[in-house]
Amino acid sequence: MPADWSPSSDRRLTAWELAQALNHALNDGGGVAAAGSLLAEARGLSIDALWLARRLFDIAEDRRLTDEARAGVDCQRRGTAIVAAADRVGEPTGAPVQPRLI
């Protein structure tokens, strides 16, 4: 997948593509925050993509494909953190501003 790929620009987005992108974001660039940003763009596929990442890990582990299994376990292990990061996308950063009352 191209480095500039995003779920919102993919006209035929699949859970497979999202699972691969999440895995890549976690392991090769950006970590949990980057994976959360991707997941935020594709909320409808989030459950399927995280399930698929887990299934791919299981298959890689059964076949003793250590590199793939290691990457998959990261996605599976950090699933809750990825979802939390996706929930934070779009939230204002920094201290809240107190409106002037008078």
C-alpha cells in the first residue's frame, strides 16, 4: 500500500486493507496514534479489521511465521489503545479555554 494511503480516499475500502494499514502504522510508523487516526476514518470496519488482525496473527503463529506473528500480536495487544486513540481524533488539544462571563 502507498505510504499516503488513507481509508477515506479508498472508494472500495476492505477490512483486509484496513488491517494491513493498522499493522503497518503500528510497526513501521507513528504507532498507536497513527493507527488510531486510520481507524477513525473507517469506523464501520473497525471491528472487522481488528478481528482480522487477530485471525492473521493466529494463522501466522500456527505456521511459525515469526515476523508476521509478531506484527499481528502488536495489533491485537494494542487494539483497545488503538480504539481509544481513534476516539480522541478530532478532540481539541491543550487546556480548555474558560469563556469570559462578564
